[in-house]
Amino acid sequence: MAIVSVGISSSSYALARPEFCLDMNNKIDEVVTANNLRSAAGSRSYLRGKEYFQNGAVRHLYCNSKQLTADVYGTHVYRARITNKNGGLDGKCSCPVGRDGNFCKHLVALGLAYLNRREDAAAEKNKSAFSWKGFLKKCDKNELIRIILEMSPNNSDVIERYRMINLPSNSNAKLRELKSKADELFRLAEDLEEYYNDYWNGYEDYDSTDKFNEQSELLLKVLERLAIEEEFELLWGTTTYAIGKFLDSSNAEMGSVQEFTCELTEHFLEAVHAQIKPYDEVFNLFLKWESKGRNFGYGVISNILGGLPTEIREKWTVGALEKWRSYPPCKLGDYTYDEERRYIERHLLAWADKHKDDCLKLEIMEKKTHCSHDVIELAKEYRRQGMQAKVIPLLKKAHKELGRYTEITDLLTEELQKAGNDDHALKLAWEEFTKEPMYDTALNRLQKVSSKMKCWQEYYRKALDFLEELDKKGSEHKSASFYYHQDSIRQRRVEVLFTHADQQAAWKLAQGANLSKECWLKLAAWRSKEAPQEAASTVKKLLDAALRPTGENAYSHVIQLLHIYRKYLQMANCETEFSACCANIRREYKRRRLLMEQMNAAKL
């Protein structure tokens, strides 16, 4: 099918062709749905993308059997692309959000433009001759008013949108309206719920979240206008009232409520920096909010504190430092999480960094050390401040008391070698490998340490011998690790040999073993270069096992293996075997409708 270019808005389509999507028989239709777009982007980004689409931001839509692309006009012109990736919705956009790998509002706008185009094309054949727009143009004023009033009870959102656009000019009256809007949003927030979505394997919001997001956007747009028009008194009055209410929200942990409150704080800070209120008043209000910080995990409070003027933050630091000094030192391995303490420590460290107060910074870091991340950060700070002698004792203590944390052990072996204690580092790396022989991290650490000492080959053979001994003991091996059974150890031996360029030995050891599908496919891919027939036989065994389960996902797996099987048989000039295999599957499993459909689609 030829690619068609169209300029799109919600109401008109240049170069429109009604058959555009109805004629398309492709996989892109399977994933581009309103529900999938909302799930991929989240409710708030979905609503913003919907607004972009309705405003005609999507231009130059291209659609073929594999992808959708378009220019989406926002702050800049962004290039957006949507594809079907393994049966899932996948998108890429040139905007900052899209470059971070997230499904952005521009992609939502593109998807909605495509869906709207399909709906228009489908409806074109049954289009009514009655024109609502033409009818309204013929109505007189009184009749129009009657029609609008008749429709109003079913269009409260439309009425609310116009109410927020046409607020009173009187400041006091306008503030009352905005506070009323904040009260309405608080009630909506209290009613928010979420449910478990089996398809997406996660929690999602009910439609009440969409309602909250739509209405909160109306208030935020008003606040944006107030900031632009420098009506900072109104901005202060509205944001302080709304933030004060939402800090007490029962659903403060929900993403929509947190995001809305964070945006409120941005407008609050605009009013603060306009200096319409004395800093003492701002500080006292902030302390009142801070006392409710646990409701939001201190995220909102932290954002406000970070944006306050320097004079207020300096005043806060004095009281926070006094409070922090009353805290006891943390103990390594004690994972009790005090949100308030973490919040205070984070901002005190930022203050110490800004003022180059290394003594305070070190004092805080030494007192708050209780997990591996804290230990590593403290070790880095010791090095930065030239206290190298403290690094190894700290890491040894953490290694002993926190257990086997990869980051701690890696850093300890590195520091030991820097200090010239190569033998100690090698002994530690070997001990950790014998405790965790099934993990690449332990073997990679051993390789790194022994390579520096030019004895990797010796320890590589030693590691293989150790795994072989475990393999011989099999399930009788007495260890706390649950994975010590013969199949997993044999696979581990094969993986180590294969990864370290002993592929021939890995292939030989694998014969007769119960390995994972991924491991066999990796071995078969290597073997196909010299003996494609053997590689094909390996895949045939996987194929026989894959035909036992049923279901769409299981059949997709069968199709994948059939493609690989055909590839290796073609390399071995045995394509007739593949035809016979497919014929046999069709004969034996002819009652499996979904399997037959997938084989037909794959032309197998």
C-alpha cells in the first residue's frame, strides 16, 4: 500500500481518503487503541496529548503497514513515531520526554489522530444527511438558549471550562471562585480509587482520576494566567489555600494528587519570589506545612524548600541542624526508614555542599550510614577529602555487617589492590565466588582481580574445577543457596565455558544436559556455523517441547522456533525436512485454531 501524507486536526483532514484505514490490514491497528495510549502515557499525559490533538497539532501523518509518523507542533516541532513492537505499543519522539524513553503527550496526539481518522473513514459510508451545525445556524437566540439549557445537565464539564475562563474581574470574588475550585478538587481527590489490571499487570486508576486530572488542569491554567499577568496576590491566596488542603488529602500517595500538588507549589514559589509577603510570614507558613510532610513522603515539602529564597532556607537550616543533632547515629544494616530524617539530611548535605563545609558534610554522612549506598558515598567522600586510610576499614566493616553486597565487595577489592594488598583482594574475590558461583558478578570480580595479577587463566580453571565438584555432588550439596541442583550447575558450567571462548567444550558438556531454551539457542547459533544439521536437531528438540503447552503466547514461541529451525535446515540444504515438519504439525495439531492461524500468518 502506498504511503499517504495528510495534515490532521480534530475537525478537518487535508487530502482525506475515507478508505485510508479501512483498507489497511496491518499490525499497527492491534496496538493503537485509546486504552493502550492512556496506559502507556499515564492519565495526565494522555489528557495533554488529547488537547494537542484537538488543537490540530498533528501534521503530516504518514501511515504504512508497520508504523505511524507525524510532526507534532508544541513548544517546537517534534517528530513522533509509533510502532507495534512484539505485540505491544512502542513509541519514539524527539522531545525531551521521548528522548528519555517515555511515552509522551506528542505520541498520544499522534495515536489519537490516527484513531480519529479511522473512525471518520468508517462513519463516512453511513453519514446522516442531518447537519447539526447547519441546524444551529438557523436557530434564533431564544431557541439557542433553550437548547443549551436543555443540554447543560449532561455537559457539566463544558460549563465548568467556560466558568474558569470567565472568572469575575473583582479580586475578592475571583479568589472565592478559585478557592471553591480547590475545594471541588479536594473532594475529587478524596474519591480517587485504583484497581488491579491483570492485562497490564499493575495498578491503574478508575475513571475518577481522569475527572480529577481534567478539572485540575482548569485550575492550573488559571494560575498560569495569573502568573503571566502578575496577579501575585491572587496567586498567593489560591496556592496557599489549595496546598494547605491537599497536604491533608487521604489519597496523598496517589500519583495524580502528588503531581498536581507539585505544580501548585511551582506557582506558590512564583508568588513568594514576587515578594508580596514578608519572608517571616512565608517561613512560618512553610513550617506549618512541613509538620504535615509525612503525608506526601516529604516530596512536595522538599520541592518547596529547594525553591524558597536563600534567606528563608538559611533560617530553616539553623533549626534543622539543631533538630538533626538530636538524632542518634544510624547502625549498619538497620533499615528503619525515617522520612523526616532523610529529608532533613538531604537538604543539610546540599547546604554543606553549597557552603563548602566539609566538616559538616562528613559529620552528616558518618552519622547517617546504615545501607550499602550510604557506605559507598562515604567512602567516596573520604577519598575526596584525602582520608584514604579510613576507606578500607569502612568497607571491611560494611562487608562484614551488611552481608554480600556486590557494590561493597567490588569497591573493597578495588581499594585493596590500590593499597597494594593484591593477595588479600584475590583471596576475598575467590571466597565470594565460592559463596556465589552461580552469579556472573562474582566470577567477573574474580576475573578482574586475577587479571590484574596476571593469574586469570589459573583461577579460570580453578573456578571450572570448583563448579565441576559441585556438579558431581549435585543435589546433595549442603548449601543455603536453593539453586544448587545438578541441572543448574551443569548449565552454569556450560555458560562459563561458552562466555570465555571455550565453545567447543561448552557444546560437548551440554550434550544430554537439561539446559534452558535460551542456553540451547545460544549454543545452536554457534554450532550452526560449522554443523548446521546439529544446530537444527537441537532446535527441533526445543520445538517438540514448545508444542506441548497451548495459548497464544505459547504458539508465538512455536513460530519463533520454526523460523530458526528453517534457517538452520536451509544452511544444511535440508529444506524438505522443514516442509515435512510443518505438515506433521498441521496434521497433529489441526484442532488448535490459534496455532493454525499463526502458522498461516507466518506462511509456514
